[in-house]
Amino acid sequence: MMLKNKIALVTGGSQGIGKAISEKLCAAGAAVAIAALDDEALKRASAEFQSRGLKFKAYGVDLCDDAQLDSLVKSIVRDLGPVDILINNAGITGPTGRADEIAISDWDKTLRIDLRAPFLLSRAVIPSMIERKTGRIINISSIAGKMAYPLRSPYAASKWGLVGLTLTLAQELGPYNIRVNVICPGPTRTEMIDSAIRARAAAAGVEVEVMAQEYVRATALKRMVLPEEVAGLALFLCSPESDAITGQAIDVSAGYGFRIGN
């Protein structure tokens, strides 16, 4: 197995894209630390992974709490070993509305979870990776990190920021054999996209199904992305086959290319 003896940390690893990534990494032989806020989702994922004999350990964490982030990494090192692979997947959709209608508290929370937490976790694992001259950091951004996303300015800003962080870290850490890449999914069949569609439909005054079809029509393949399709790319970027790939922002979007709400 290509990731045997590797230790991976996946945030938001109990559901959606994060769960699919955790499954792929476990199947490839990695010991995976699954970190998530939702206790019930974490329990369900843990029960499923345990029944399948996968090597993992679950950690409850609030990404808004800097002390918990620091404690998380220390606990993983104690329980499993130093982190070889960091997958910054967890995120929230944030508020829906015009910029002047958005509460500053909602702006702050979105960037704290979607951008600050990935920075802090990267910062926490980098010294050990440098010492060992090896490491993989994969950030999960969004197609919204490459284009305008009306009514979702906090989310778009955080995802653009995550792309910039990735490219910068790739340059800084390349000399130490640490690869840093970012995946930009398009609309992906998860509870998160369902929530976003409901919010945008309400803001636009249209039916949820009408808004969902707008997302689908904006893709070349006329369908949404599946979580396991994003996970497949994440696994490749963790593997030796991608050793020459760093500093890249790669879309998994079903060919998404038009702005919602034109």
C-alpha cells in the first residue's frame, strides 16, 4: 500500500469530501486522524471505519479555537506519530447576502474557519516536516477561489486566500521536499452544497430545485461532482506518483465555468 506507515490529518473528515478523502487514505495504508466538530457525524464515521477495519483515530475539535488546534496536533503526534500528510478540508459556507448586508461576526467566523485554521494547522506541522525533509499539505478550496461568487463574499475571499496561501507555502517549503497543493471542487454532492443552494434560492426568491439546476447547467458535464472524485485527486497528490507536483490549484468541477446568478 503506497501510504503505509504515513500519518494523515484530515479536518472535516467525518462527512462529505473529508470523509471520502479519509476513506481513500485509510485504504491506501495511512493511519488517519479524523478531526471534526460534529460529534454525531464523528461517531457515525468512526463506527463505519471501525467496522471496515480501517486504521484511524477520531478527534473532536473546534477550528475557531486556536488552543484546540494546537492541542489537536500534539495529541496526534502523541497517539499516532508526526503528521506526514495534512488535508485542510473543513470549512463552512458562511452567510449569503450582499457585502453591506453581512454581519462582521459572520465574516470573521467564515475566514477564521476557512482560512485561519488551515494556516495555523500548516504552521503547526511544518517544523516536523522540515526536520524530516518530507511532507504533503493539501488544501481544499473551491471553484469560488478562482472566480466571482456574488452574495458569498466571505466564502469567496477565504477560498481565494487559501489558493494564495497554498502557492506561497509551496515556494517556501519546496526546498525541504514538502509539496503543497490546493484542490478547487465545483458543486459537489454533499450536505454543504445543499445548504448553500437553499440559501441562494431563498435570497433569489426562487425554488430550491430551480437554483440546483442553475449549478448543474453551469457545468460542462451537466452534473455535480461526487465526493469520491475529489478524494481520488487528493489521494494522487499524496502518492509518490505526484512527487513533481507542487504549488498547483487543480479544479475538480465537472467543467464549471459560469457565474451563478447572471
